[in-house]
Amino acid sequence: MTSLALAGAGLGTWAAFGGEQAPRTGPPTASEVRDAADAFLEAWAGGDTAEAAERTDDAKTAGAALRDYRERAHLAAQDLRAGTPAGARVPFSVKADFVYEGARAPLTYDTALTVVRRPGDGKAVVHWEPRVLHPRLGRGQRLSVQETGAAPVNAVDRDGRALDTRAFPSLGPVVDGLRQAFGKAAGGRPAVELRVEPPAAASADAQPPGDAALLSVAESAPGRLRTTLDARVQKVAEREVAVRADASLVVLKPSTGEILAVANSRTGGPNTALEGRLAPGSTMKMITGSLLLEKRLASSDKPHPCPKTASYGGWQFHNVDDFFIPGGTFRSSFAASCNTAFITQAGRVADEDLSRQAREVFGIGERWSVGVPAFTGSVPVEHAASKAASMIGQGRVRMNPLTMASVISTARTGQFTQPYLVAPALDHRTLATARRPLDAAAHGQLRDLLRTTATSGSAAGSMAGLRGDIGAKTGSAEVIGQEEPNGWFAAWHGDLAAAAVMQRGGRGGESAGPLVAAVLRAVGAGR
């Protein structure tokens, strides 16, 4: 075998062995630097990431990074122009298009690459490092798109009427919640940023540097979101809560669960109508009454005790003004909201019965998919005196106008139907269901008791003038440190149900009652 060695200025050395050429060594020549840089940039700009990666000294890592650039960062390099090399280093400018779910923006920047000889074959190639893609990329970092907020929405009511929060100030937090939950589903586009993402091994609590945003694209036109709200009902609800202090109200359709109005007199505070956590007072007797009726511990027109006071678990419970009903029935006790009529039955129900009734029949505490944040009520298992207090809506029982509007709707229909603000078909979510309907016989009696309460009981004053299919329940909840109790009222008129609380308002029939009745009356008259 023969061998031949030649030397050339700047070309390194090679040897021929049976016609094979040994790898080149030494620094790349100026022409090799230009050719290697041009070949890499041409392949990248042309979208051929595989070819561009092969023009580097680490094809696997470069290929993954170049695909990330296109698929994760949503960037397409359109114009890559090499500058004047400085030895093996070649500066170049990048003009790229950012395209993400309808958002489009240009991105321009300058970076650089270095040409080296690839181990193994000695070919002049680009030395791969993250900053080839972008000068602010370090080892282990990637480019990623991050939404900087929810997509905007224009909420409209069930008939397509705009729900302007300037006209309906109570809907401010509701629309914010709808934006968070349905902005993109409704066709809105959120504002986005192209950012440098920290290495995967970084702490979950680590925050990217403050200047990590490479590009920001403002949100587009908002999506249009149809809700179950009714602008006419909302207008009435807003008007009525505005002239009252600390009032919150929800109106819905018992047959479907569609929420028609949500209103709070304090628009800058918490959304008590949907998220409040307050003891419901005697409106809880709708659930407790259904339990006693199902267990045959009470029957509408059978004798039922209503003494001035009743003791259980070491506590003594009173009626308002210590009233009592001698020789009364459960109907008369329920209609007058007699506390002791329920306390006297505490020893005849198990500790878990009331909590189970609330959840299994009325859906309280289940995972409701309302469409915005909402508290779905809580009836904890209690014992001794605390159990008795729960039976009349005190102790640790917690509700809000949404849950109580739902409770009286279930009392009217006999079957829990989860309230909601946006049709589940929009995002294919599943609405909550209760385990079972109310026993038919108990339902018939409970509905009749609520009608009696509305026509001749504690709710009659407020419900005066409403005709046809009506039912109502009053409630007053004592709060430690408050001079006046929170007033509650829940009622239906046909296929329209409403519940309200007036904090520190006093007796429910005199505070929240006129509010609910005014809304039912005004809406009914307008239909």
C-alpha cells in the first residue's frame, strides 16, 4: 500500500488510503465559514429543520430546538441574513413571523453562530448552542407562548341583548368569571407573550427574569357569549337591590335551572349572591321539613307541637317573641316558622340525616358547574345541640341566595335541577345531579305547606297581590355581634323562583321578603 501526504496553507492535512480521504483538521477557512453559515441559514429559513440540524455539530439537539421554535414558540423564520464574519463567528439578523391562534406579529432580532469542524468527519458546520435560535436563550431554556390573561367576552342575555356592566353593575364579577371560564370557547383571543422558559429542572417556584418576555400580542376582539340571564329580569333585580342595604338576590327558572338574574347592592364587595357563606335561618326548614315528612315524623294536617321553648343537647331554643301554637298542626307550625316544632324532633333523626337529605335530594354541597365561581352550600353532620341548631338553619349550616333559590325550586318541582349561567353544550361540561328526587308524597305536602306560608303564613304580607302558583318561606338568622339578624326570603311564582338575603336587615318577611316579591311581581307583570 502506498501513502501520500501533502500540506496546504490553511487546509490541514490529509492522507489517501486506498482512495479514502481522512477528516480535515484545523480551523475552518473563511470560505468554509461562509458556506457553512449560508447552508444552515438557508435550510432554516426554508423550513427544512432536518437539513438545518444536519448542518450542525449536534443534529439531535438542534433538530429538537428548531422544531420547538416552529411548533412550541409558533415562529417561522422568514428572512435570515448573515453579516460579516469575524473569524469563525458569523452574526446574522432574524426576521420571523409569530402566528398563534389567530394572533400574528413580527419578531426581529440579531444573534450569531460559530462555525467549527465536526468531530468525526471534519466538516465545517455550525456549533449548536441555544443562543443560535435567540441571543437570550441559555442552556436548558426554551421559548414558549404564555397567555397573560383570559380571552375577552361580550356577554349577552338569553335573547342576545348586551349585558353591559355599566348598566348592570352587579354583573361585574359575573362577567369576569365568564371571561375566565369561557373566553376562548366563546371565540375570544387572549393576550399572549413569547417568553423564555426556565430549564425544566428549575424549581416550580422559580420565576423567569423580569425581562423574559420577547414579544407581546394584545388580545383581539372579544368572543360573544350567550348566557341564561334575562336583561329585563336583571334590570328589575338591579333596581330593587340598589334601594336596599346589603341585599343580594338570585332569580332562576325552577324547570330548567337557568339563572335569570344575579344582583348585589354592594357591587364592589364579595359576590354574596353566588359565593356568600351565611347561615340561612328558617329557610332551611324547607330541607328539614322534607326530611320530617319523608320519615313520617310530621304530616301537614296532623297535630304537631309548637311550644314557646324546647331544649335539646343542653340548649334551650325559643320562637320569635316566645310565641306558641296550642293544639296546632305541622301546617300551622311551618307556616308560622315555629322553631320548636323542629327542635322537638331532633332526637328522632340521626346525626347524619339532615346532611344526607340536603345533598341527596337538594344537591347541596355537590360540584355544581354554574359557569362562574359559586359556593354550593354546606350542611355538616352535627350532633346534640348543634344538630338541633342546624335543623333551623343556624350553627354551621351555610348558604347563599343561589343555593336557597335552588332549594325552593326543588321544593316546587320535587327534583333537583342544577342552576347554571351558560349552557353546558358550549364546553360539554356535565351538570350536577342529586342522588334521588323528593319522595312524591312528601313533595306534595311540602309544596302545599309553602303555598300556605305564602298565602296565609309568615310570607303572606310580602306575597300579597301575587296569584296563581306561588310558594314562599321566610327566614331570620342570628349572627353573633349583630344587633339585627340577617333576613332571608325564598319564593316562587309559576316557573320563576327567587331568593334573597339582607344582612342585618331584620326579620326575613319584613326585609328580604318585599325585595323578592317586588322582583317576582315586576317580572310577572312584564311577561
